[in-house]
Amino acid sequence: MNRSPDSSGLNGTPRIAIDAMGGDNGPAAMLGGVVRALRSDPSLRFLLIGDEAQVRPELERLSFPAGSVEVVHAPDAIGSAEKPSQALRRAKTTSMGMAIRAVKKGQADAALSAGNTGAMMAIAKLALRTMPGIDRPALAALLPTLGEHDVIMLDLGANTECDVQNLVQFAVMGAAYARTVNGLKKPRVKLLNIGTEELKGTDELKEAAALLREASYLPMQFDGFTEGDQLSRGKMDVVVTDGFSGNIALKTAEGTARFVTDLLRRAFTSSLRSKAGFALSRPALHMLKVHLDPNNHNGAVFLGLNGLVVKSHGGANAKGVCNAIGVAARMVRNDITRRIGEDLDNFRAHAFAEAAQ
């Protein structure tokens, strides 16, 4: 399973290890996503890691280009309710653990799983360790907006409590991610707060804001604070917060999206006149459905590790898995780990120079 020289993602052929057993829909969704990804990008290569007795039949049912996939048997899988401590003890024999270890061993450029988030973070941190200059990795994801690009938000649950340095590091990592995924030269970065005024918020938020305002040499534009009701307006490219607040904000946004779609469905089926209105409004409603579909924004990333790990929604379908694969491939090709490292080195060098004055 050792990689050949031409399999390097930096040479244009990312090799991605797939946890075929993770998620609500198992091998069917994961392999379906691989097929869709290969249709749009035949240069991709995959390690499909899971129970061979379940993966092989699904593989035979689908059509894969020759040489694009390799099946690696994993005797175990991590359950959705399994505690991270239990998952760590079984990591070496599970499909998730083996996918992440493939990145550590250099057999893959990135790992992708739709499984247990807590277990995934624990295994990834232990196997890959954090990058120099990063105290804690963060979970970042794309959220839909009314703007030209999705907004990147981090942390979304990996760290419930964060200090000033954590928030600054998250901002640096989020900006590098925005430059990679959305192609932005100088992403607009904001800190999530209870108000936009400089005097509002915790001491950690105010101090982190002060440090980021002074870091004008970094490839980002720090725009101060934002409130939760502005997340979807398209007025920022990166939103930084602690994992506790970020997870609540994310779940609230997802719940609101479901509420809106369910409310519209109920309204348009309440009477004959409503049903007629639905027929006339169908194109606009389809656009709304596409915009709010989590499968179209799938692919959360653990940033700050010595290796690339991508988390898919547990309930993602083949289209959602394909989109998560696309996120992983773009990160590999743009060498995001190097970009983050360079930005952190730059930040530390300026901080050291200022302290020495």
C-alpha cells in the first residue's frame, strides 16, 4: 500500500483514504460519492477502507475506472455513539482509524469519514499531532450565504473553551482555508460576538481582536466583530469562535433551514389555491432547496493537524460525499498545511520582533 511517486497530491493526483463504513448510509453513499467524484475528476485515486465483504459487492455494482481505487480490509468500524476513549483503543483495526493512519504513513494525502465526530477528532489528534505553532486543531465548515461565496466558520465543536491564542490561530487557519477553497486573496475575517462594538464581548474576544487588527501583514482582512444574525448575509468570508458557541450557531442555522422548508411545504399544501401557487413558484422553491441542501455544502475540515482530515455529514448522500471529496482534493492540491504554517511563522516572527522592541 506504499505510495508511488506519481500519486502525490502536489503533482495533481490526490490520493484520498475513504472510511467506507462511516455515516448513516455506509458503503452505498461513500462509494457512490467516489464514483461521482471520479466522473468530474478522473485523476483522483482512492483507498476504500472497510469490511471487504460489504465493500466488494458495492464496488462490483458500480463502475470505476481501472486503477482508480484500492480496497483495504478493515475488520471493525466505529459506532455513531461510541465514546472517543473507546474508539482510540480500537483505532488500529477500524476503518476510520486505518484511513487516518494511511495519511500518517504517507499512503494517502487526505482521509475522509462520515463517522463519529468525537472519535474522529481523538484519533486524528493522536495519530497526526498538531502543527508547530498550533495549540489545538479546529473543525471548520462551509455555510451557505447570500453572497458570492459560502462563509467558513470555525471552531464548530472541537474545543468548547478557547483562549486568545486559540482564537488568533483559528483566524489564521480559517483565512488560509478560505484562500484555498474559495480562491480569495485576502479573506474578510470576523469574530463572532454578542455585538459589533469594540467594548462588547469577553476579554478573550477583545484581546484576540486587538492582536488581529495589528496583523495587517497577514493575507487576511480583519473586520472586527459580527453577530449571529449576519452569518448568512455574505458580508464576511471567515467567522471565528470557540467550539461551544460555534456548534450552537451551526445547529441553530441547520434547524432554521429545516424550519423554513417544512413551513413552506405545509403552506403550499394547505389548500387548492396554495397548491396552484406552488406550481407557479416551483422554480424559485427549487433554487431555495438547492441553496439550503446540506449536501451542497458538505465537507468539514480538521485544521491544524500534520495531515488532512475531512468530516462528511453522517447523513450525506452520494452527492454530499462527492462534494466533501472535492474539498479534500482542493486542500491537497493547494497544500493548505504549508500555507497555514507559513502564515503562522509570519505571525510569530512579527510578534517576536514587537516584543523585542
